Amino acid sequence: MPKKASTEKQPFAAEFASRRIKPAVKNQIKLQKKDAEANGDDRLKQIFFAAAQLFCEQGYDATTMSDIGDAIGVTKAAIYHFVPGGKQDLLFAIINYGMDTVDEMVIAPAREVEDAEQRLRAIIINHAKLVMRRSTEGGYNPVTVVVDEVASLSPAQRKKIDQRKRAYMDLVRETLRQLQDEGKFKEQLDVTVVAFSLIGTIIWLGHWYRPDGKLSSDQVADIICRMALGGIMRS
């Protein structure tokens, strides 16, 4: 598969770096991030994770910038230092940060794989593991789940997010079409339906996977991959 020329900008998170909170939620966030650095990119990631978790716990509209600052032990002014545009820009930055990690951990490695079946396998396994990597004990990945709040973005911000999603979906569809051309794709299936179903299954892991469950993230990723390939590949 031909590799695309490298025209991507610096990851969005790197560019950003140049109701009351329930005590249990606040303490959990502080415990998870207690060793984080107090400045630079580490602080920004700390803000992203804390904000995303609070958006999930109590809703985007109900969460204030002061809530986020309280959760990580900084002032509201400190949050605005990193995200001058306010809560909507913070949500936009979190979603972009999540998509930056997908670019780095899923899309870029997949583009290096010439064989379509192996590329699809890499997409499924790497994305599933990425979603599960930051799942909380409550059974969800805040950065993944917060994508559901995309309606709270401005029209211009939603357009940019949609463009990034479309680029990823195009890679998956291109991979499936290659399998189709090679006669490996089940004839009765539709490429677009399969592509959206695959990504939807992976993203939904962010809503239910618990790191303390009986199966490891590797085992869950393998099951999903076997299920997906078994359902779309010809015997």
C-alpha cells in the first residue's frame, strides 16, 4: 500500500503545550496523576485526563473550569494558562489529543503494513489496546467517551474533527477494498457498513472495559480481532 507523504502538522496537544466534584472522583484523579510533572506537556495531559473524566462523571455542561482545577490541585487561572479559549476549546483539545494518539499508535503503524489482512489486524489490535489502556476502574476510558460530546463544539471545530475521523475511516475502507479486490472479503458484505461497525465496536470498549476484569486487554483485543476477521474474511 503506497505510503502518504508526511504533511501532518505537529500533534494538537503539543501545540497547546507551547455541579461540585464528588470527593471520590477528585481523589481518584489525584491518585492517578500524583507523579505527573507540574508543567509543560505533562501538565497539559493531566488537565486533559482530569477534564475528560469529570465530563464523563458529571456532564460537560455541569463541569466548570474551577472543578477541573480543583481536581488536579491548580487554580482556574492555571487552567486558562494552558487553554486560553475556555471550556469549549478544552473539549476540542481533548478530542484532538485522543485523535493524535490514534494517529501515532494506530494509523501510522498501519500504513507501514503492505498486506491488507495484516494491516487490518494491526488496526484492530492497536486501536483496541489503545482504548483499553486508560480505562478507569469504573469501566470507561474518559478520553474516548468524551468524543460523544462533539455536539458541544463550534461548527468549525466539529468540521475539523469530522475531517480527522474521515481520514481514519478512509484508511479502514481502503484496506477492506483491497481485501475485496484480492477475493478475501465476503461477497455479501458492504465495505462501508463493515468499516463503521469495526470502529464502532472498538470505540465502545471505552464504555465498558474494566482493567480489573477477568480478561486482560491483550485477550480482549485478540477476541475482537478474531470475531471481526472471522465475520468478514472468506474461508
